[in-house]
Amino acid sequence: MATDPDTLAYPPRGLSRDEAARYIGVGTTKFDQMVADRRMPRPKRIDGRLVWDRLQIDAAFSDLPEDVRANPLDRMFEKRTEMEDPSVVQARVLAKLDALRKQPSKKPRDR
């Protein structure tokens, strides 16, 4: 009896070591380190095969701390956005002109 191919597209629940590492975006060595230090779950054993539960990996990945360091690309984008905003540019120019007006005038030196 032939079975029809599965026409549903869904991710597998169980992942191999390589698939699990790829799923979270790291190499297998880093994934092994994360399993060893309990940042990622331990696998389940199905007969002689080790399989990681995708749902447990999702939960562990969600628990990882976020990077609090500023991303240099974000800073560049923010500066670019400010420079492109005419009201910000105009405010800076007016502030500089105002500061220049308040400075005492310099007289040219005699040579």
C-alpha cells in the first residue's frame, strides 16, 4: 500500500544536532557548548539517535539575554535620520548661528 506524500509544509518537531545548531544560527561547536552550560536543552534519545525538541529550543532561545551594547549600525542610522530630518538640521544651524552672534567679535590684527 503506497502512501501519498505529505503535502503540508511544517517544520519538524525533532531536530538533529546540525539542524538544531543551524536553527538558532550558530555552529555545532557553539551549540555543544550551549548544551553543556545549559543555555540550550539536552537532547532526547530515540533508539540510538539524539534529537532536540524544537519547542524546547525555542523556549531556551527566548530566555537568552539580549545584547545591551549599542549596535554601531543603529547609531549610524540614527545619525543619518537626524541629518535627513530638515527640522533637526535647521535647529542645529540656528543654534550655531545664535552661538556665533553671542561671541565677542574679533578685530583683525595690524600687520
